[in-house]
Amino acid sequence: MLVLEKRERPGIKILISGGGHCNVTTTLAPREAEAQFGLGAGRFLRQAIRATPPERIRSWLREFGVETFEAEFDKVWPVSRRAKDVVDALASRARLAGAQFRFGAAVQAVRATPDSWRLNLEDASTVDARFVVLATGGLSYPKTGTTGDGYRWLRELGVAIEEPRPALAPLRVDDPWVHALSGLTLEHVECQLREATGRIAWRRRRPVLFTHKGLSGPGAMDASARLEREPGRYRFHVDLCPDQDEAWLREELFTGTGQLDARIARLCGVPRRLATAIALRVSPGVAPSEVPKGQRTALIAELRGLAFDVRGSLGFSQAEVTTGGVQLDQVDPRTMELRDHPGLYVTGELLDVDGPIGGFSFLAAFATGALAGRSAANVNRQP
């Protein structure tokens, strides 16, 4: 088994994941994990994830001395909090299985021959193989080497590709009031994507971080793939009081005296800076009991769905993964082999699958990679 790697060492993207700590998988059971990818992609990944569930990934690492622990939001981290330990364990496992690494080997093209596949390398050399597993990654973090090479090779073979776009990326918001709150974090909120009709098409309870360019944190980043895939269809909202009854909130907010922003902060559990910004935007300088009826309705609407004018994400340079890729109907989910290109397998970000923050991208990459490798090996052993 020969592994061609264009960079000078393996797993560079793993090394930078999770701030160098590497959220390596999820604590969720296979069925729950599948659901995080959406109905179609989850169904496609079912056999791969059930063959390589999260616990198996943790056992791979444990065999090479990397213990893991469970954290909030269903995350799994190495106890050492060192992504390098994860890379070393996976590379050791591959070598033990017979893999030989060839570094600095940049593939330029993948071509079919009568009885095999030919890989044309940058140094003008070629490699012929009966089976090829493509695990090139997508377009996110291009400085790590993921520059979309796999999409180009596959397009040249006539494989249909859903347009790759950034996913799990911070959101760009140009409004000065958002920038003024840079550094502020909202912990217990519900992020929503609403259509023009007001219908909530997607919701997820995850923290949001205000930045000098817009919004980041798991809640905002989880929404980025949908915003990128269907620009203009949704508006991003944050319910600041998802656990509060609206009638109760109205009663508590607008009775008595005192400062309106202090009351907002207390009732919704949000930082005072944000509460002040909302109070100034909706009803500046008025005591709670003196807020006019129309402004009361507007303020409640802000608290239950603070709207942001998102101008897209910050792009591939800050995206953790790619959404889009090889259309799933072209791939056999039992093997990861392209239906019209026997012997050629696609994995990970090359596939049109993406999940939320929480180790799901690694789970999909490891599970589809393992399934492709086993499938190719089993065919190779057949007489």
C-alpha cells in the first residue's frame, strides 16, 4: 500500500484542528451521529459510520497510547490535548498495516488505463495502481495543502461535482453595532435560519461569539454551510431567551421601574453590553413600564430572534470543512467506490457531506476512508 502525500508530513490539517487540540470524534451513537449530517447524507453515511463508529476510532487511538475523554457538546478530545498525538497514532497504525508513505509527492492528474489507474506526479513520474483511494480533503484551510485537487481530477473524469463552498466558517456581518461587541460570547442561545416567510428552517442551541468581522462560535459556524449553499434564502437569527415563555417575558420586562437593559440581561441571561445595545436600538432612555406598546412588541421580537445581516462566510481560508463535492448518487455507499469508475474510491471532504462542529467531519473522514480501504483490500484479495 502506497500513500502519496503532497506535503512533507502527514495530517497537517489534523494538527491545526480544534486549536491544535483535535476534537477527534463525537460521543453520539451511530444512529444519532448519522442524523447530524441531514437525511440524505446521513443515509449515505450509514454503513460507513456503523462499520467505524466513534468508539472504534477511540479504540484505534487507545491501541497506540492516546487516551481520550468526553467533553460538553458531545465532543471527544485526546487527554493530552495534542493533535500531534492523534496524527502519530494514525500514521503508526497505517505503517503497521503495511502502508509506505511518499512525501512531497504532488499528484497532478488521475487517469484510467485499460486495467489500472495512473497517477501523474508533479515531478513527471507516474504511479500505476489497480485501486486508488482519494483522500485529498476539500478546499478549506488551503495553506495546509487542501487546494481542491481532488475535485479537479474527478471533473476531468466526468464525475459530477456539487459546487464546493465553505462550511463551518465564521459569518461576515458588516454592521458596526456587531463589531462594537467583539469578544462577547452568548452561551445559552438558540441559533436559527429563517426564510422570508418567517418559517424557521433550521435551529441549533450552540454558543455564538461576536468578532470584529461578524459572528463566530459553534452556533454561527454550524449555519454557514446552509447560508453558503443557498445565498439569499435565509436570514440568521439568535433567540436570546429560548427557555422563556413569551407572555411571562413580556410581563416581567415591562413592569416597575429601573433600567431596561439590566432587566433584559437578568431575564435572558445575556451580557449587559448586548442588553444595552438592544435597549438603545429599540427603546432608548425609557423606563421599562414606559415603553410604548409597539416598541414592546419590537423588543420581544428582538429578544426572541435577534436578526443579523449576514454577508456570507469568511471563506475557505477560515472554514474548517467544505460543503459540496462528489454527488452522492455516483458513489456506492457500501464501498465508497465511484459507480462508473471501478477501482476509484472517494472519501471525506471530497463527498457532498458535511456535519456540524463536534468531531463529525473527522468521523465522516475516518469512517469513509476505512470503508474504502477495506473494500479495495477485499477486492484485491479476490482471485
